[in-house]
Amino acid sequence: MTAIPLVLDGYLDEVPVPDDGGLIARFRVISSPTDDATDETVWACRTADPHLAHALLTLMQPGDLLRVGGYLALPGPGPGGEGGPRLDVDALELLAPTPARHLADMVLDRYGPYLVIFDPDTDSVPVFTETGAWVGTAEHADAVTDLIHAHETGGPPPSP
């Protein structure tokens, strides 16, 4: 195989897959020189460095922006050259975590023309119209319909 040194920035495409008892990690990085989807390249990557494999398997999440460095291995002719090219990674840097990482447990739900955000870390529920106009914050999930009713009628929420 021919090995070509390469460094690229790209987004982790999916959860890395461990091989050989977690000592090797296989993963894909999506890179685009123009940030246009038509220019994207998906790079098949792997690392045999146990520290990098551990970081990929425990700390990294899909959508993280990474800088990966290593050697592009091109398959040669003959019996050992099966498969496509891959990047054998020996350097890894997290440039930016996925922007929505903190939203992973939040749920966006729709109540007709209203949108609500349920966050497991708090009881309060922010409510917006589908056009983005602020309606208010319900004290808990059961009070969402009361807040919407008050917003639509211009009056206080109905009493129980």
C-alpha cells in the first residue's frame, strides 16, 4: 500500500465502532472545502492508537468538528489491496463539540400552532408560536395548555 500524509478538518459522521477489544476505532469524517454538500467527502478512518481510540469511543459524539491527521492508505493491486482508501489516524484534535450536544435530551413538541421545549433538567416549559413569537413559560408540563388558552383568549388561564 502507498501511504500519503494528510491532515483534514471534518465532522464525525457517526458513533465510532470499536475493533480488537476497543484498541482500534473505526469512524467516518465528513469534510467539505466549501461547506457545500455537493463538495463533501466522507473519509473512512481508523486508529490503532489506544489513547485516540479511547477518546473517540468515550468523549466524541457525532457532529463534533475534528482535526485528524495521519496517512491516507491507498489499496494496491493484488490480494492484499481489497477495500477502499482509508485514513490511518495518528493525531486527533476536537476543534468544536457539536452545537446541539446540550440539546440531546430536550424534546421539541407541537401543540397546534405552538411549539414547546421539554427539558429533563427543569420543570418549566418555554412556549412559542410556530412563527417564533414568545408566549411564556409554563411552570410544568401540565400547565402548557392553560398557558396557551390564556394566550389565545387574552385572559388568565382557566381555574381547575
